[in-house]
Amino acid sequence: MIIGFTQRIRTVSEGQVPGVDLFQLEINVSSVRTAEREHPMVFRLQEASTTATVETLIASSPFYDATFGLRANPDDPIQEARDLAPGSRTIQPLLLTAIRNDLIPEDLECYTIRIFPVDVAGRRELFGCYEDDDMADKYFCEHTICIIDDDEPFEVAFVRTMHTVDESAGPVLVCVNLTRPEFDILDETVNVFVTDFPPSMYIPVGDVPRATPDIPDFLSRYPMAERSDFQQQTSAVNSIDDVLISQLMRIVCYNQTIYDDLRLEANEYAGLMLEVRDNPQTTVLTLEKELFNETSILIVDNDRAVVGLEMTFFSVSEGVGYVELCAYVSFPEITCPIEFPFEVGLSTADGTAVETMDYGAIDVILMFDTCETRKCVNVTITDDLVDEPLEFFTYTLTRTPSLDPRIELNPTNGRVEIIDNDVNINVGYDPISYVASEGQGSVELTIVIFDPPVGGAPRPFTLVINTQDGTASALDNDYNAVSGEIVQFNVGDTFQTHRIIINHDMMCENDPNEFFFSNIALDSGVQPIFVIQPQATVTINDDAEPECRLPIEVGYEFSVYTTTEGIGVETLCAVVMNFPGGSPRPFTINATTEDGSAVSGDDYVGVVDVPLMFQVGDDRVCHDVVIIDDDDCETPFEDFFSNLEYGSGDMPIIITRDRTRVIINDTAEPECEPITVGYNPATYMTTETSGSVTLTVRVFSHPGGAPRPFTLVVNTQDGTATVADDDYVPVDGEIIQFNAGDVTQTHTITINDDDECEKDPNENFFSNIALDSGIPDITVTVPQATVTIDDTAEPECAPITVGYDPATYMTTESDGSVTLTVRVFSHPGGAPRPFTLVVNTQDGTATVADDDYVPVDGEIIQFNAGDVTQTHTITINDDDECENDPNENFFSNIALDSGIPDITVTVPRATVTIDDTSEPECGQTSVFVNDTLTGDPLLTVSDLDQPHRGAW
């Protein structure tokens, strides 16, 4: 019997709908033997082989890629028994009941199913099928079902294609995103690694594979970062598992380390790329521009460097041959501080030394290679035979146009001094020891040139002097310290001297022979110069000084002390009066108190023989006396005394103020309350004619009057009114006495009437009061009163009116001039005070341009006190022409020039008319008109009144 599958191989898509007839099983019964036709034939189908191993891709997944309905579970064979009628042909459908569309990219998966006879006891099934494709017609022993994957590959990408980071910023966060599949159904693990760009990526960007507009072209502008700049990433960044996939944003990140190396270098970049390992189904998409498997990190260098002169000063002999000038990288101090070549300029310039004669000038470019830290150049020093002074030239480090701005040049300027090598000079103190006393004021020290050349010093030089304390101290005022004083030796000198001040400190020193030192050193000069005795010792002898034998005058600092009960203690001080620097020697005096109106035990705690011990230098020593606050109502000004007596010490000691009085102000009594006093009122108005002004001083704090007596002192002070202008009589030190119970006191100030109108009609001055005597607390709260002198009512200040009188004038050309009168209208007896007016003329029909009159511009009219009128004259020109208008006019104007107000010009203008009718050129004219044919007269005109006179 021949049976078999109708197809050898069949394919089905992963997305095909399950439950469809995918293939059929055909059985051909034509060859079944007759003896066996009465029995049904039984066969089975069994899974023979498979290449679908999805279990290895998604662990613990319970699903296969396909499920056949012929088996109960995936482990059972596909088995089916059929009874076949002899001589019949049966087509048995076989259903593929489930195909899973998992969206996971995977290879072609196939299942092979084979027909086997069923081994039934007591019967034998005989059937056959074709194994060879060439022999088979349409019945095959095996049937292969292949599932074609229709999913797209996975896509992973960097979230950013470029990162820019400062070298010191630390790690930069690099993130990778799983962009496909979009659904959370991934059953397998996607392993993604981040690695450095391969070496092939370090090429100009134009040749970089898969370059896109979103990746900048800085690969061609910046060098590749090295391992010292960028930490290599060799392990997996992270694995993208099904937990991450179940989230909306399936992103994993890591910190990429960036090193801050202190090197000055160009900005660098590091390249990263994605790599997928151990999962061939996971791919990195690089063909679509919106997804990237490469990213770049631009590392911005944040370092700086300092390049400067290695030495800025040389002092060399002219026989040295050359001096080496070097520039070096002083910062940072690392093996390779600057990671690229650079250039700086170095040049010399003349000082007193001249190029070619004294040295060989240079102007060079120093070229530093990468990591190089020092460059030098030699400058030749000329060894001439000329005896000359110290000479120098300078050298300067300069920027070149190509120098990186991050490289700072410092220091940039240097100096080379060339010392002449001809004659040696040996100099020093001689003698080296000096003795002085305090009383002599100063000591002179001598500096000599030892074995001087003939003619003295061969070249000029200077020495610098500094003093140094020994047992004598400048801080103790034993002498005046010297710091940096210059001693000048000129050509020909063999010695010089200098002085140091010795102070007479009026103290008897503990050591009568204190000393200090004076040191010299070379300041400037052409070498060789040697200071061979650089130090002198000065001893100050104090044995014979007055402070060791003069008497000491000592006594209480004040003859009266004022205190209060509530103060607790009063400090009384004894002072040395004749030695400003304090006691020259130690001594002791004793203090003992003595009752006055205050009683020891009730008002204060008395003391007996309290020692006041003065040490050398002490200018005061004090002792305390306890003041008792008894809260009793008593006389507020009780007193007691303290007396000084000699105790011990080298005589003579004179106690010049051996007694002081201590006044106790009883603060608990009403009569001891604070007093406030001042002017009330604080402003006063008076006139010159009043003769005086009276000012009032009031006690503000006590309406019932002052609780205790006190005095105030009065002094006046100029304001706009002054004593110099005789406006008032000054007060200087006048005393105002307030007795107990007084509420007010007054004082009077004399006002002078000077018969002058003041510029300021309301001048003022001030009166000031201050406390003169009285027990505190007394406060002057209104210490100043203002007195205003009103001068406006004085006759000399009355308003003045002035003007032309008359205001019109008639003149002729032949008069030559016209005189105008200005009058004081307000004061028939004359002006009360001086003032001036200014005159200016103004054209009318008569004009200056026609030479009718001589103009006046700024002429001053002076009115003195008592003047009633003043005049001024204007010149009239005779022009020998008969004017068109026989009565031309012009104007004269006056205005106030100076004077104390109130002055008003009431008639400021005068009109001057020039009458031209009486002039000869304007006389009678007769005109005769005759007939030109007959000669008979036709018309006679005399004295024609025409606009223009003259002949017709």
C-alpha cells in the first residue's frame, strides 16, 4: 500500500492566522492487498526533527513557535490512527492550530513530520512511501513546515551624538536607548557594549563612514584623546532586560570618566560606538539618520601655563664671555606641561651698555617643542680694556602672533649688569668701635678706602647703612635706627662719614654701657668692590647723665577729683612730672587718706600708707579708694583728702603735689539731679536804633528753678552781621550766674547804629553759651541764639526813585552837544546812599550810521549820598546837509548799574530832537520856469515844501 504527504515542503508566515488547513495527508489504497482490505489500517505521525530552538533565546518561555492540534502536549508525538477502507483513497487534513507572532527577529524555523506504521499486536501493517524526491510522484514519507520570520531587527542608539565637556567637569553621562521594538514583548536579553572608536575612525570627517549632519566635524579640527585623558570602556555598559523593556523609556546610562591632567593642550575628542555581542538577532542600526551607533565627546582643555624668564637679573664681570638667557615653563610643574609646540620672542635693548661695544645684541624666536620646558640663548659680553663704570642692558620676553592666549608670560623683563674688571676697591669702617654719651646727641662714624689708589677712588660707588640693636634698642629710644641710608663715594674720595642720632631718654639705664651696631653693604658701583670691615660697634655711656643724679618730681595728677557715691571706687594716680619717658630709677611713695566733710567709714573707706611703687619707665602709679553709697540725704558735695609721703628709693625725690581733694557728688539727692539749660527763645529780632538786645537763658529740667548753683560763659559769633563792620559789640567770656531756685537769667548785647544802609537788610549774628562751672550733670541743650538786625526801617535804606528830568530835549546840529539831567525824585534833599547808573543811546530817525550824533555805550553816572541831580553830555554832529526830516530824533536810556536796593528808575528814557531848519543849507530857494520858445516866465516857486529839498 502506498501512502504519503501531498507536499514535501511547505512554508508559512509568522504572521499568518492560525487554524487554517496548511497541508493535507493523502493515502493511496489502490495497492492494498485483498487479504488485508477487511481490516482498517493504522498509522501514526511523529515529529522527526526541528531547527527551531527558541528556548535558547528566551529562557523559561513556556511557548514553542507552533502548536499542532494532533498532540496533547509538546512532548507527545503527533499521532493519529485511521481506518481505511480497502480500495479507497483518503485525504486527511492536518491543522497547524497556533503560530506565534513574537516580533523578535530570528532565523527560518522548520519542523519535519514523518509517517510511521502503528505496531498493532496480531496484525501487520504493510505500506510504503517515497523517500527520494526524484522517485516520488506526490506522496512523501516526510513533510517539512518552515515558519518565515517577518520581524524587523532590534534598534539601539546613543541618546546624544555629541557631548562637550570641560576637562575638570568630572564624568560625563552617556546614555543608550533601545528604540525598537516599540512593544513590551521582548523575551530575550539584549547585551549592548560601548567601545572606543576603532583606529579607522581617527581620520578627517569627510572620510568617516556614515557621517551625518548631526555629528559635528570636530574630528578634523581636534586631535584624538589619549588614555591619560579618557578612560577606556572595555566591559558591557549594561544589559537591556525585559524589566527595562517594560518601561516607556528604555534607556541605560553610565558615567564616562574624564581626566583633569593640568597639561596645556588642544581641545581633544574621544569617540564611542555601540557593539552588540552574543546575540546575533540584535543589530545596531546605522542606516537611518535619526539613529546613531556612534557618539563623540569633545574634551575642552581648561588649563593654563606660565612661561617666563628663568632669571631676571645678572651681575657679571665683563670678562665672563657670555651670559645665558633662558625662558622656561614655570607652571604647571609636570613632565609635559604644554602638549604642543609654541614660540616666544627674546630681545635685548641698550641701557648704559651699548650693543657691539659692550655686548652682542639679540632679537630671536625661541621655539619650544611639545613637552619642552626650557630654551636658552647666549649673549656675548665684550671684555674691553676701558676703565668704565657699572653698565647694564635689558632683555625682554615677548609674545609672538601665534602664541596660544592661554600661555601667560611672566616675568618678562630682565637686566644684566656688566662689572668692569680693572681695579679693586677695599672699603670698611675705620675705626670699628665708638663711644658716645646720651648727652652728646649723635655719633660720627668713618668709612675709608683701604690702601686707596693714587688720586683716591677710581670710580664712584655707593654703600647702604643699616643699624642693628645690641643691648641698646631703637625701640627703647636709645638711638634712632638707620635703614637704607646711602653713603656716596665720588671719584677721588678716600673716606666718608655718617652720623647716628643718640637719644637722651632721661632714664637712668640698668646697663650704663649699652651698645648697638652699624652695618654697611655695597649698594651700587662698578665691581670689584669689597666691604672688608662691614660693622662698627657704638657704646652709649650713661654714667654721667642727669637722669642718674637729678631729683625726681612726683605728685598727684590732679589737685581735685570729682566722683559720685554710685561709682564704687575712685582711682587716684601719682605721676612723674619731670621725666616724660617715665621714672629714670625705681622708688616708692605712700598714700594716706584724711577726712574732710566726708567721713571715713560713712562716706568712703580710708587707706593708710598704701605703697605706690614706681619702676624704671613708669610715668604713673595709681591706687583706689572705695566710695560708699549710703542712700542718705546729705550735702551733695562732701570731700576728703589723700596725701603722699616718701617711702623708699634713691634720693633726691621731691613730692610736688602731695595732697589731692576728692569731692563726692551724692547722686541720690534732688539737688544732684541732672540740669538742662539753654536759650529760650533761640531767635531774636532787633533794629539798629534799638541800641541793644536782651537774651534769655532758661532752666528747662526744673520748672521750680535750678537745684544747685552753676555758671555759664557767653561768647558772640559773627554771622552776616560782623564786629568788623561795627554792627554790634562783641561779648567774650561774660559769665551768667544761676543760683539755686533761679529759673531764668538774661544778658544784653549792644547793637550799633551805623547810619549806613546794609547790603543785607536782615543781617544776623550768634550768641553761644557753654558750661563754665557747676556740679555735673549740667547739659546746655540750646547753646546758640540767633539775633537778626532789621535795617529796612532806617532812613538810609528808604527806596529811591530816579530818572531823566526833563525827558525831552531840543538841540541843533550847530550846538555841537546836548546835556541831559538825571534827578533823584524820592529825596529832594539828595540821595540817601550812593549808587550808579549806566547810559546807552538808541537811534530814532537820527542815526549813528548817518553821523547825526556820537553814540554812548555804557557810560556810568555816579550818584553820591546827598546828590540831587547828575548830568551827562551827548555830542551832536553838523553834517552840512539839509535833512529830509528837519526834526530828527534819538533816545538816551539809563538803567541801574550798582547800589543797595530798593532803587527804581522811573523815567529811564529821554528823547533828543535835532532841529535842522535853521541851518544855512536849509534856507529859501526860488525856481523860475520859462517858456522855452518865447522866453516868457511861466511859474515862480519859492520855499517849496517838498520831501527832498534842493534844485529841480
